[in-house]
Amino acid sequence: MPLNIEKIRSQFPALALEDDGVPRVYLDNPAGTQVPKQVLDRITNYMIRCNANHGGDFRTSVESDAILDEAHQAMADLLNAPSLNDIIFGANMTTLTFAMSRSIIRWFKPGDEIILSRMDHDANVAPWMQAAKDMDITVKWLPFNTESYQFDLNNLADLLSDKVRLVAVNYASNAIGTINDVKKITEMAHDAGALMYIDAVQYVPHSPTDVQDIGCDFLACSVYKFFGPHQGVLWGRSDLLEKLYAYRVRPAGAALPGKFETGTQSHEGQAGTLGALEYLAAVGETVADEYRDQLKGLSGRAGNLRAAMLAVKDYEKTLSWHLIKGLVEIPGVTVHGITDPDRMDERVPTVSFTKSGVSPETLSRALAAENIYVWHGDYYAVEVIDHLGLTESGGMLRVGAAHYNTTAEIDKLLDVVAEMQ
Ligand SMILES: Cc1ncc(COP(=O)(O)O)c(C=O)c1O
């Protein structure tokens, strides 16, 4: 196993914390991850040495702008985006998607159609529903199969027509953990003449992401899900971003990415993002040789980021299986997601389940009492919980591992789940 987990853990100050001698077990990662020292250093350094607004002639502003450019470039490296100008920072994925949906919907006319999915977080649903309502556009729904926990792409083929202008789906589900074949879905959307908007919030922390390989038009993610501060990032195809109308103040220029980065951004957040990517690139450097044949010719930071995410993916598969194997052995537990050991490649280590006779909330509280952090309910995946028929019974308990978690931590969780009656 190429990742040195002990060394990795030592770089995250929060992972060493204990309360009354009980270590904290962070399995709430799909809702937000802990940060390595590089993030703290970058933020502190920014606030002390170059805290200034954009575009000044003086030292702090010049240094600040250099850091912001570097953060955009580092994100472009992570996503294999062709240019740093196609990277748009914002408060979070939801806010960016509300803004983008407003801009994109202006291209459509009443009677046009968009396709949303029953597997998506509401951040990739509600913005589109509301924009569609305003413009008299019809929403069509792509279901997922409640046994395979996947989309049936025949359903997508049935929904697509020359009326469909946009398909918005997730790369990985924040509830059931399924990874979707977004490359194929993009191809189908494009063949029908539709745009493709991908919510990659739950995929980017777990695997390499390559917007050029996918061929999509837009892809959004959240930095705080991959070891950085609370920031959202949207990548868009530059020819589309250039043509899109941006709601902005008049003094803001029309150049990318600034036309969509309205107002003063969280500069310290972007500096922290750079720190998170420097951390990942440093991890990647330690394993790059092992993944040399999978780096697609990428070198420098882009190559190291890809190597890191390939190693993260390999390690996390072992966590997924350890967790799922333990859960399915506990009487009364139902895992709502892919459980086949040969299909661990098709899911992220976000595993949701129910236990008969114990509500997800009760389980969550019992785990919290042992300093083990998880979420229960719908985690804003309201369509998913509804589609699974679990709304009335309180949703599911969600356990979400990241690359700094260990099988020993998962065992602690399994012990509590097994004991609860
Ligand atoms: C799949 C998915 N999409 C979107 C979001 C919303 O992201 P943000 O908090 O950056 O708006 C989340 C947050 O949990 C998510 O899991």
C-alpha cells in the first residue's frame, strides 16, 4: 500500500485531538474534511503578509494577486483544466450553481427541457428547478435503480430529445456513494445537443478528476470536502463562459474568471485552497513512481496531484470494503448502496445504512457519545431519500471515510452499531 497513513495523519492537527482521553473519529467527511498544516500556514501567511484587495500597485496587493492566480492554477491542475481562467472561485458549490443556473437558463426558451436526477444533492436540483420555473422550462427526472443503485442509461436515452438543453447530474452521490459514468452521460447529452453540468463535490476528494477527458461543459466542487477551507469552485468550458451572461457590477471587467467572481472573494480561502493542493501534491510526490504509467503524461504539480488521487482511490477502496463487510455482518443492518466487493471501484467510501428497530438519529447520537462523528437524515439529498422511500423513517445513517481514516476507526464504529438495539 503506497500511502503512509501515519505520516498523513500527523499533518492534520485536528486528527490528534482527544476529549477526556477519547480520540475523535471523523467519519463525517462527506459534510466536510479536516485540514492539513499547509492550509493553516497558507491562510495565516496570507492574513499577516499580503492581506489586500485585488489589483493594487502596492506590495500586499501584488503578492495577494499572485497567490490568487496560483490558487486558480492549482485548481486547474487538480481538474486537468486547460486554463486557470476557466476556474471560478465562489462561496460554495450551491451559490455557484445558483449563479450559473441563472446565467445558463437565459439561453433556453419556454418549452425547452432539462434533465435532473433523483440521485442528486439538492444543490444540483433546486437551482435548476427554480430557474426552469421562472423560464417555463420543463424538468424531466432521471431515476436510479433502487437495487443496483445506479442510473439505467436506457432511461436517460428515453428522456433525451432535441428539446433537452441541459443534463445536470452528480459524479458521485453524497448519500449512496455511487460513482456515475459521467463521461458516457456527457456523450449522450451532447449527442442530443444538450449541455452537461456535473456536481463533482463528492467525487473530487476521492479520485482523479479530468474535465478534458470527461468532455463536460461545467463541473462544480467544494474545497472544504478535499481538505481545504470553505470555498466552492466551478470549472466551465472557456468558450461557453465567455459567451455566458454574468450578473456583475459594472466596474468589474468582462474578462474570465473575474466576470463570475463577483465582489471581493475570500482571498484567505483561496490561499488555503492552494495549501490543500500543495498538501495533496506533496502526498502525490511520494507515490508518483508507483503510478507513473497512469499519469497520462502529466508532470509537476498536475502529475503529483493525479498520483495522490490515484493512491487515495486505492487506499479508500480498502476502507469501503472493510466498512461494508462489517456492516452487512451485523444483524438488521441494510446498506443502501453498492456492496459487492468486486464493485468497490464503482463507489466512493460514503456508505449509508439503516438498522431495523433503531432510528438513524439514535444511532448517530450513540456514536457521537463515543466521539465518532457521522450524519443522519437526508444530508440535503432529499430526492434520494424520497426515491428510497426512507423519508418518513428518518433517512439513513451516513458514514463517510477519507484517506486519513483507518480500519481501526471503522472497527470502533462497527462495535457501536452492532451493540445498538
Ligand atoms: C454532492 C453534493 N453536492 C453539493 C453540495 C453542496 O456543496 P456546498 O456546501 O459547497 O454548497 C454538497 C454538500 O454536501 C454535496 O455533497
